[in-house]
Amino acid sequence: MITQCPACGTHFRVTPEQLQVHQGQVRCGRCATVFDGLRALAALPETAPDAAEGRAGESGAFRLEPVEPAQMAAAPQGAPARAPEAAGGGKDYGPEPEQLSLDEQLFADPAQMRRDRLWAVGAALLVFALAGQAAYYYRADLAVHYPVLKPYLVKLCDALQCKVLPPQRPRLIAIEASDLQVTDPARPGLIQLTATLRNHAGHDLGYPALDLVLTNTKEHTLARRVFLPKEYLERGEDVASGLPANAEITVRLDLDTGDLSPAGFRLDLLPAPPP
């Protein structure tokens, strides 16, 4: 019997023993192609026994080799096999990668697992502490912008002995009007400051501090004083409640300037300390 390589067309003499090995899978001795010898099998004519031998002799007496199934997966049937390249190509790529065993892949080191767990717990505690510090520092803004959080912030401040007050934003409060007048002509040192403050924010703001500067005719500073909310608000008014959104308040302060004889004044708003 003879068979033919589908890649290079070379004919080979085969025996049943060769074809029984690995279900007839053989490798061509000329082009190294792995193919099924049973598909291209043909009976050798008895009248011309030397024909097949001559063809094989002309091709250099190539021989067939049985192949393993693993080699069949690496070399598809009908495709010429490529010669393996020299290992490394003359280059040093370092040691080969180490293959983990099944135990190493499925079971980690218990000590390492405990260390990882401690690190995770420590990181969670740090995140919780950072969130608590942020909530404490920005408690006023959180209570204004997220009213649903205010009861919890109040409870937190009760435990930490702090207060949840409206935020201090003097730039959002405008001085709508201000005036400085002598209340008693017989006593020119007694004057009254009148100022109207309006909250232009969309939420409550803390009462600001009033920065009053008295000047002379050349606008030089004669005196300066900062008035806190508890000093200019009317009695009984809660300082911690703040100035409501889009509301205004009129401030009146009676001042004794002595013999300074101020000719003008400047009035600014400053953040007030917690009451």
C-alpha cells in the first residue's frame, strides 16, 4: 500500500502496522507535514511493484514516522510544519517563568491573609476617621445644604460639645444702606450708626461682625472697632439662629466718640467667631 503527502505530493510505501499506530496519523519525512495516511491510502499495483519504490527512491528514501496526539494539535493537518527556531535566538531572556502548583494557586499563606485583613481594617478605620473629621469641620455647610443630616450633626455635636451654626459667608451679605448721625446736637460726641444688612444667599447665614472705622476730613483713621453680633442685635434675639435667606436686618449702634470729631466712616463685614 502507498499513501501520498497532501502538502508536497511525495508517495510513500506504508504497512498496516504503521497505519494502526495513532489512528493512521503520520508525518511526512520530506516536509514534516502531519496528515492522515488512511485518507490518501491506495493499494500498490502488483504489476508495477517497483514504481512506488522508484518514486520513494527519487525522493530520497523518505520515511514516515508515527506521531503523538499532542503533536497533531500543534501541527494542523495539511499545513507544512515550520522548523523550530533556535531556543532563545542566542539572547538571554533570564530564567523561565515558574509555574505555580495547584496548592499555591488555591490556598494562600494564612499569615499573609491575616496581614491583608489587618491592613483592610486599618484602612477602613482611617477612612471612617477622615469622614468624621470632614463632617465636624464642614458641619455648618452640611446642615444648610443637606437639612436631612442636621439632626445627626446635632447629636454628633452634643457628644463632642460643639454647635451646629449657620455658616459664615460675609460676602453673601450686602450692606444695603448705612449712615452715621449725631443724636444730640448739644453733645456732638454721641453718634448713632445705622446699617441695613441683607442676606442674598438662598440659605441661612451666620450674623457677621461689623468692622467700623471712623475717619477725619482727610479720610485718615481716627478709631476702629469690631462689633460682634451679640453687641448689635436686639435683646432676646438668638445669635445662633442666623440671618434667614433673602431677609434683611437693621442695625443701630449708639457710640460715644469723645473729642475725636469724626467726619466720615467705613463699614465692612467680617466673619464672626462662634458665640
